[in-house]
Amino acid sequence: MIKHNIDIEKVQLDKLEKLFNSFVFLTKEEFQLLLSYCEVRHFEKGDIIICEGETEQFMNIVLMGLVIKYLRLNNHSSVLQLAVENHIINSEISFLQQTPSQVFLEAIEPTTLLSLHYDKRQQLLIDFSKGEEMSRKMMEAMYVRKDERKNRMKRMTIREQFLYYIDRNPDMLQRVPQKYLASYLNIKPETFSRLKHLVAKKAKTA
């Protein structure tokens, strides 16, 4: 893992500014001020960003790449989150409470993160008038998405869950190894394979 000063391509910068403004409107000056508290971190495919038992020090936004969050249960991985560009990801409870993480974060593609260190976040809340509101709304958005996903899993059949996710994230079939995607959707590997073939067949006849 290599740390760099803030050096973000314009396309990524524009998307990042749009993301921040979806939570709290920022002037150009406020946006630059917010960035000054952050750092850019680069990870190679397969790098573990945080291990179970470590204390999470960062809140992250994916600028490029793909990160999975998972629990290790009985020698297998239970995937809790798949984070791609413009997604927020960290070990939330560990970060907020500064306690050992119960989850792993792993890069499954070469990944670039915009990261806000816990200590910098504390300073930002003091220095930046909109910092507390933005931080609160970002964390709220993460928990809302979690609850929405739980509700869908309760209400939808396995087939409906699969089609709902793939319809909205068609590139994930190519980007994510099948075992991780099946775990995230809580679908048995053999069932996932059948559903995947149905989607491929449907695409050919479309």
C-alpha cells in the first residue's frame, strides 16, 4: 500500500464533488478544504485493507476499483458489502467506536481510495462548519442502504433478488468472482450458476 498526497484526476474529482453535494452543498472553496483533510491510498488486487481485530482508522470513498467487506465464518467468507466507484466503505462500528474490527476489507481489483483518518475527522468536525452534517448524512445513507437491502432479502425470492441486483449492476457479473457475488446475495453457488445462465440466455435472445 502506497500513500500519496491528494492527486485525483478531473473526472474522479467531478464525481466526488457531485457525491459530496448530494449530502451537503459545498462551495468550490469548501470542497477543496474538505479534500485537504483527506489522503489518497492505493491498493493492489488482493491487498487486505483492514483485518479482523485491527482498529479501523479510515472512512473511505472508492475512487477507482472494487472493495469487499466480509466476515470469516467457519472458514468461509460471508460478504456484507461490495463497494465500487463513489461508494463509501469502512468497518463502521470499529471506526466510530475505535474498537477492534469484526470484518475484513479487501481490494479485489487495483483500488484507489479517498480516505479520511479518524483523527482528521475529529479535527474536521471542529474546523469545518458543515463537517458534522456531512459526516452524519454519509453514515445515515450507509445504514439506510443496509436496511433497504435487508428488507429486499426478506420480501423477494432468491430469483427476484438476483435479477434486481444484476439489472442495476450488470457489470458486477464480470467484475466480481462468482463466490463473492453469490455470498453477497445469499445464494447457494449452484443456484447462482443456474440464474447466471438464465441471464446469459436471455441476453442472447434479446
